[in-house]
Amino acid sequence: MWLMKGHNIAASVVVVDVAGIDLFHGANIQDGVYKVEVREVMLPNTPLFFPNHNDEHAQLLLNHVKVQFTLWEGVHMWKAY
């Protein structure tokens, strides 16, 4: 999936619903939370499109989660469609 900033592609991500199946930093992923892999970042200084789970301040920009996973709460995911 592409994340857009205006008319520009900001990042390529893969969104996975793995609640109750997968772990993230040793904890079970809760229902309503999505594991997001940020594969490629074209606009690295773009703020995260959605607040990351538990508002972890170390992840404020797309570049902070490049080639990693982050958790985004489902209530924010409607913006991606």
C-alpha cells in the first residue's frame, strides 16, 4: 500500500492484521491494532501518518520506522483507504 503526502508517494507499507497471533517487542498484539511494515520511504522527514501504538515518541517520522515494523491502532486506519 502507498502512503501519500499530497500528490507525492511518501512510503510503501504492508499492513498485517495479526492480533492475538504475533508478538511485538515480546507482547501479544491486541485486537484493533495492526502491525505495519514500512518497506520503502521516499519522503523520510514526513511525520507518521497515524499515531503509533502507545504513542512511542521514538517513532515520529517515517524515517524512524523505515525497514521496520510499527503498530498502528485500527481507529486511525480508515485514513489509509
